[in-house]
Amino acid sequence: MRALVFDDKLQFVPDISLPELTGAQWLLKIRRAGICNTDLELIDGMYNFSGILGHEFVAEVVEGAPEWVGKPVVGEINVGCGECDFCQKGIPSQCRDRKAVGIHTHPGAFADYLALTERNLHAVPPNIADDAAVFTEPLAAALEVLESTHISPQQRIIVVGVGKLGALVTQVLKLSGAGVIGLVRREKQAQLLDNWGIASAAYEELPKQRAQVVVDCTGTAEGFAIALDLVEARGTIVLKSTYKGKPQADLTQVAVREIRVVGSRCGSFDGALRLLAAGLIDTQSLVDAHYPIEQGLEAFQAAKQPGAMKVLLDF
Amino acid sequence: MRALVFDDKLQFVPDISLPELTGAQWLLKIRRAGICNTDLELIDGMYNFSGILGHEFVAEVVEGAPEWVGKPVVGEINVGCGECDFCQKGIPSQCRDRKAVGIHTHPGAFADYLALTERNLHAVPPNIADDAAVFTEPLAAALEVLESTHISPQQRIIVVGVGKLGALVTQVLKLSGAGVIGLVRREKQAQLLDNWGIASAAYEELPKQRAQVVVDCTGTAEGFAIALDLVEARGTIVLKSTYKGKPQADLTQVAVREIRVVGSRCGSFDGALRLLAAGLIDTQSLVDAHYPIEQGLEAFQAAKQPGAMKVLLDF
């Protein structure tokens, strides 16, 4: 099968062998996949991963329970051990011996076929097109903000970094009725938010220490510093991204102003599929380009451009 | 009156003029005061303060409502504007134009007399001796851990840094029924905890990522890194101290393991006085030495020694 493989460098491999099923795995034929910032970090060597990349996908069941075969599915990325305290508590995303599809010790979805454990799969309702279903994973991550902290309609919420994930976060937060402002640097981002009826502002335009919640989608020390500047005392900063190295952080501000800094990662696929099925999330505007899997390297180049939104891989 | 004044350097001043009362202030005669780590940071120039230092004290009302005159009181350190949104919400500790006794634009308690706004004062029950009452402010700060996060009897909680504040935090947490471990570096600290029936351990002895709550009382980048190592996924790190500069912090760990980092500062004087009146907190073991106010500079030298616990000033 065809695959995008990373092993010190990214390569398109036309003839890698098909995955073998083990345990409760089903065989999926990938229909479409999305390139995420984590993929860009992976090929920068950030997580010491080698193998087939990719964790955002929509696929079709090829081998599995008969009633599922031929049906479209999306798949959660965390494969838990099933044994540890977190798995027992129903939190495989924090399994102590966790694998993550295309990220950590598990082959990914940038390939014709993927073997994935049955319990990670969710059926895609028929009214969700592949181009939207492929956003289930990042939309679930955006929804996790609502798990990480209590969002209320009275709040002023600022999203720092309106990229691929931040754009989904602003849409999800808008649905809460809260006052959402996207902190943008590019006219393209401002236009996107404006189309959705979401306010945008540059950093200099925003009053300091007036937001109850700030979501940092930047993964940079500067983004965290901006979040600290904007959040009010006893407010919450939600961290949606990983950071390069160990950024300097003004923990004194956190202590003295009694701020809550909350890490937030993978979220509810069921919730994401409900919102997509209800047509409440615009994913179409987020698609920058489609590339066939053979042109995966060009696709990664396009995804790397500053300000790029979602680049999809077709199979 | 006599006072310890900091203005680029710390000085004992024998004849500073008495404070003049303004607004709803009462005049207090200080009976005993305690030196806190914040005082040590203040004389290192950390908060750009000049004036009379001191914010931990027990005093006697000299001028105020007639029924209070002659009575012992302790005083909250945050003087709010009374007008801003935080003051209106009953959170003067986060007032947008906050003064703090002996810390920020308000004279402190290392002097014979202090003028303090009436609403900051709390009567000291008769069974609390001055040597215990002087701990009300830091004990309230320790109690704030219980406001900052939900502590439950099932949890494993580690307190990193068993100094003046950490020792109070361990005692408060012990009362919750939770499994409390103090991370200690000195035999003196281990002995103290042992006397209270609280477990202690060195860092190397503790399993990683197994504590639901870690309280960092160190105010160092190293302390925060240790807290991150010890807290389990979705656990909470409570920050009880200010940090020098902007420490490097592994925010990726916070994001990926969905940790909550919560700043925690001043707390409930009522709660602290109830615990002291009930005899549930041992403050006596925490007193290293008494110095008369005239020997304030020597007292600060003693308070600065590594491993020093509370140094009290007598008037």
C-alpha cells in the first residue's frame, strides 16, 4: 500500500506492506486524512517518532463486524492498555502506557490502510461528507476546552492563535453564547472570523486582564505571555498546544493573580460528530487544498506555509 | 515610634512619626509580628517597595469602635479600593487597585503602630496566644489551598518545600484526611513532620506521576519541575509562592497530561482563627526565635538562614 513514512525524513513509500490485525483491531481503508500541526512537529523530530504519520482521518471498514463493513468511520487516536488506573477510569487518553495513532508507537493514517482497535471507532452519520468528517479529531480537541473548564455565556473569552485548531475553538466557543474574540495577526484570519460572526482583534486593541478565559492555541512562550496579560485575576488559561522546549513562563503572575492554567488535549468524538451532523461547524472554509497521497511531500510543504489552514490528503 | 523601614536597604528607625488615620482606619498597637519569605524578597528589591515592612502581626486596638479598644486583633493584608469589580464581588485580594500591608503602597506592621481599615480586622479569640495568633495570616494562606482546588480524603498529596509556609500547608492538608507527604531536604523538616504524624520523603523516594495534588511552596523553577514530575495526568499543581524572574516551565507536559496549575495566595482569616482556637495547628514548633524590634536587622539575618523557620519580632 501507499504511505507517508517518517524516519528522520519524510518519504512517500509506494509499496509498504499492509498492517496485520492483532487483538480487537479492525482494518480500515483510509478515504481522506488531514495534516495537523502535530504532524509538522513530528517531522521536525519533536516526539522521536518513526513510522507512518497521520491521525486525522475518515475511513471505511474493510474487515470488522459484518454490519460495519463498508461503513464510514472516524477513529480516536489514543490506544490505551486497558489495564492501568486511567484506562479503568475510562480515560484512555491518559493511559500510563498509551499509544497514539501516528504519534507514539502506533502506525498512522497517512496510508491506504490502518489497523485500529474497535473501541476507538465511531460511525460517521450519512449527512457528514468526508471533507467534514476528517475534522472530527481536531473538532473533538477543540470541544475539550469545554471539558477543561466551565464556559458560561457571561464570559469574555479570547482565543490566542487562530490557526487550524484555534479556528475550530472559536466556533465551538461561539456556540456557548459567550463573548468570543479571536486574537489575529492576519487579515485572512480576521475575514474568516468575520464570516462566522465572531469578533477579532489585534493584541494592542485588547484591554489587559479583562478576559475570564483565554485559550492559548499558539504553543509559543509569546502566546502564553499574551494569555497571561489578557486573563483577569482568578481567570483560566487553557493550553491547547504543545510548546517547543521549556518556555519561560511568569509563574509569579499565575500565583499572585490566582490564575488557573489548564492543559487540554483530545476530546469527545461523539460531541464533534453531533455538531458536524447538525451543520453547526464550518469546516469547508478551513480547507486550503487537497493533495493525492502520492504528493504527500508537497502537501506537507503547503501545510508548513505561515498562515496555512487545513491541507487534506486524498486516497 | 520604632519601625523597620526598607528603602533600598533595611534600617531600624527609632523615631518615625505615628500613622495618621484616614477614612475607616483604626489605630493598632502591634504586639508581635512575623518575618515571612515575602519580606526577605522585598528587601532583595523584588517588589519595588519602600516603607515600613511587615504583614504578619497580632495587635491591640488603640483607636476604633469603643467596644474593640484594648482587644487583640489580626488584620488581612489586602486593602481593596471598594469600587472595582473584584471588590464588588467580595474579592478585595484581587482588587484592581489593591494595596497590601507592608508589601505594596501601604505601610506595614514592623512598627509600634499601624493604621488599618476596619473591615480588614478580625478579633482574636481569648484562648489564642500572641505567638499563635501571629500565624493567622500565613495559616490563612495555607488554607487557601482548599479554596484553590478540591481536596478529598482519597487523594495522595505532596507538598514540595516544607519551609515556613509549607509546614502550615502540610498541617492543614492533614486535617482533610488525605494522604499527605512532605518532600523534604533536611532532617529538621522530616523530624517536624514526623512529630505531626505526617509522612516525609526525599524526591528520589517518590514514585513519579502518582499524586493527584502537588503543592509547590518552593517558588523555584526546580520546585515546579519536581511538582510536574510527581503529579499524575489530570492532577493539580497549586502554586503557593512567587518565583524569581520567569522560570522555564515544561508547559508541554501541562498541555499533554492535562494538568491544572492553580495560583493560590491569601486565604480565610476566619478559617485560620477557628483552627488556631481549636488547637488543631502546631505553631509553637515553627518558632525559631524572638527578637525585640530594635534588633530587627539581626532578626532578618536569622530569618535568611537556609532552613530557618519563623522568626518573630516583639514590641
